Amino acid sequence: SAVISQKPSRDICQRGTSLTIQCQVDSQVTMMFWYRQQPGQSLTLIATANQGSEATYESGFVIDKFPISRPNLTFSTLTVSNMSPEDSSIYLCSVERGLNIQYFGAGTRLSVL
Amino acid sequence: ILNVEQSPQSLHVQEGDSTNFTCSFPSSNFYALHWYRWETAKSPEALFVMTLNGDEKKKGRISATLNTKEGYSYLYIKGSQPEDSATYLCASNNAGNMLTFGGGTRLMVKP
């Protein structure tokens, strides 16, 4: 298993601003993952964050909108840039163990006004 | 990109009722099927991982079955309790690929 601390747990932001979400893992991991769940939608992978290299983004997500940092093997940040109401979602980070089993943080509930 | 679908979207049951929900996924190049429970304001928690056709897993009052030939999995909850109220997510992947999640089934158990 893995213990993941994610913050903030929730935020309300103004349109056009940016929010950085932090994720801390209790052990060293090669890859960390960032997901988003928009209202009424499936949990969707945004990107995979590797230590020492650029993040790998899934189709439909770009670095300018969702810059990711991975300064060491236990920490990562995701920034939601130039926010609009469509960015209102739950954002989750995770790490993988065993058969692709994901261990998640508790999520960041973001509302953009 | 896999197409993973769950039904129903939401479900209201009385305490003590037994219930089940469905996850359907593409059967070609199947690798694994996962079930997660996601309670409000908490982390999604892994319940089961199944890989073989006919797999059955059980944890307390919750069990799951897998049919990889026809591409579906059932999650069963026996004697539902209010603490079972959560969103239940399934996810599937092909070998070497990331998980694709379904939209979830939101279960509410009334005391």
C-alpha cells in the first residue's frame, strides 16, 4: 500500500487564476499520476509524472494548461492554469503498486467561479 | 482508449437489502479489471483486481465476478449497510496500458 497526502482538499478560485495542487507520498516511487473527474464524468488520466524527465500527457491535456513538477521521488505538483469554470473538477494524484493497482490521495475539489 | 461503462449510475437501497451493479469493458486484449470504492472526501480504495475469466473475489459482504469472454464484471453487496454508501468505480486495462475508468455507480443505503 501507499500513504498519499494531497492538498489543498478543496478550493474556490476565480476565473483566470491558477492553482497548484501538491502530492506527497510516504515512499519513493518512479511514477506518479494525476487524474481529473469532471462532474458526471469518468475519472480520467491527465498525465504521468516521472522524476527527472518531463511529464507524459494524455490526449486532450497539454503542458501549458497543466504544468507538472516532479522534483524528487516522493513529491509532485499539478498546476491548473488560467482557470475557467470548465476546470471545476476533483483532481487526484496516485501511485501504482502491483497489478496496476492505484493508491490515491484524497483529492482536491476545485470550483472555479 | 477503452470504453468502460457502469450501470446503474446511481442506486438507492434500504439497509439490509442486497444489491449488485455491472461493469462492461472491451474483451479483446484484456489484462485486468479493478473495482474501487470511493467515499466522499476520502481516497478511492482498491477492492479487487481480477485477471482470469471466471475469477471470483470476496471481501466481507462484498464480492465480484469476472467474465472476460463477454466483457463484464458484477459487484455484489450482501445485506447493505449505511457505511457501504459510496461510489463504486471499475477500471480495465490492456497489458502495458493505463487503467480506463468507468463513470461509477453511486450507492446510497438508507438506514
